[in-house]
Amino acid sequence: MRRVVQFSTGNVGRHSLRAIIGRPDLELVGVHAASEDKIGRDAAELCGLSEATGVISTDDIDALIALQPDCVVYTAQGETRPMEAIGQMSRFLSAGINVASTSMVWLVAPHHADDWLRVPLEAACKAGTSSLYVNGMDPGYSGDTEVIAALSLVTRARSVTVQEIFDYGNYDDYEFTGRSMGFGMSPEEGEPMLFLPGVITSMWSGPVRNLAAQLGVELDEIRQRVEPWYADSRIECTMCTVEPGQMAAARFAVEGLRDGRPIITMEHINRLTTAAAPEWDYPPDGHTGVHRVVVEGEPRVELNTHVWHPALDSTDAGCISTAARVVNAIDWICRAPSGLIAVEDIPLSATVRGLMW
């Protein structure tokens, strides 16, 4: 049985916490919470379970290290505070504690990450003989697992497109997702953070380069493209309230080019209502979201992944799947050689062991 600490209880963290509590092969020994209203509460209360666990949340990282867990599931928002997140992860790694994370999406393709991010974490892994694995749904599953499955079905590929097409209206994450994508902003307010030159490529060029390397192709250029869509009427949703003239949909992509044309594309189309950007692609069959891979080749292959939950919105279901991408790999991470782990290092069968009990 692996001893596990859950770090954060937000949109993804509350689902990974619930999963850890439920699995008989994992033992929850600690929970980190940053906000005062969550510190000192039982873990069960923080993830909607009725039976108390006896594990009380704390903001004391030293106390969590003293518990000597095998692994920390780190789901705190890191992209808006990268140096602090690197420091927190490094403390655990240097103490010999493995980390499985959905944060710091630049590390989904760790061998292509920039030195400022990769080097200190590699040093921490070496100091503690520990391992770090970062993954999620997108970046993550659609660009490293679903896409490989699709490509395995063709004898020749001419281009690959990886898409997330989701209605984010019910996604309660304006602080990062909403602000960074520019939802609720007018053109006069300038470019949102995600649309600034180089930002999208910093987050998705690693997976594009990684896929190119796996395909054995050389890219001439990697570029980003962005496109906002502004509302013509008021929109009220969980994400935010949008007034006429403010952004209600965003389309952006990172493209890997060869001979002047994109051969690897990783694209997002995100709306706050189905009425937004009617000219852009929608999920098929009336779904509110899809992770899609299209391979133009011999033959043409299209894979569509839908996540659904009887009591939750599809964005919440997506957060469960994001958590699953790291929780399911905990045992393998704990047995892996020290260092930064890429998804291709993990046998796919190792990520399903322990799921049925």
C-alpha cells in the first residue's frame, strides 16, 4: 500500500483526494490546503464524502514531509506561480518523496522543457532519489496517448490534429482559465495572457516537438495562432458574466510546420455557451466537450473521447479524468528510477492496475 499526500483541494484536487481515499491500495496520510477556510478540516469534508478519515488538512509542508509518504499528488495551480510551485515540489523531491502532478503543464513533455524549469527539478530528484511525473487531459492524454492510438491505425500519416473542444461555461475557474483566455475582456483591454506572443507555444510546443520526435520527422517551424470571439449579447454562466463586446469564445493552436504547412496541430476551441462562435467546430452528437484526434492518412482516422458523469458537469468529469492520469500511475512512479518521467516511460497497462475492487 502506498502512503500518499494530497496537495490542494481545488477543481482537480478534490477529485484526486476522493480517488485516493477510495482506493484500497492507497493510504491517505496527509492533505495540504492553502486557504484558511480549508485548513484544519477533515479530508473527507474537503471532497464531499460523509465518512471522516481522521486526516486533517494543514499548510505546513514540513509536517507533511515528516509523514514520510511515498508520493505527493500535487494539483495546486502552478502556472500562475511557477517558481513557488517548483520550490514546493523540490522540497518533497529532495526529501525522497515522489511527486505526481497535474500542475506545471510545461512538464507534460519533460525532455522538451526549458532549463529554468527542468534543471532545478532534476536536481531535486537526484538529491532525493525520487521521481516526478506531470500529466493531465490537455496537455496530456489527447496529445500523448489518444494521438498514439490514432496513429497506430494508419500505414501513412500526412497530418495530425489534436483538439480540445469544450464548453467552459460551467467551469468554476475564472482566476486562471477565465483570465488567461480573456473571457469577459473587451478588445480595448489588450491581449489576454494566453494570447501574448510565445505563451501558447511555451505550453504546447513541448508536446508538438515530442510527437514529431516520436514520428521521426523534423519540423521547420513551430508557431501559434489565436482568435477571439466577442459576444453580441449578455451571457451569464459559472465562469463569469460576459457583456456585449466582451470575449465569450477562444480558439488557439500550436502548429508544427514542414515545407510551409502544418503537419502537427494542437488546438483548443473553448466557449462559454453553445451560441458562441457558431462557425467554429462543435463536439459531435450534442456533447458539451470532446478531446479529438484526426489523422489524415491511409486511412483517415478520427478518435473522439467524451467524459461524462451522471451528477456532474462534463468539465468536472474532465477534472476527474485529469486526476486519474496521475493517481493511476502512483504505484509505477514509486517504483521508477529517479528523475523526470515522461508518459512514454510508463507501460500503459501499469496505469490501469488497481482500478477495480
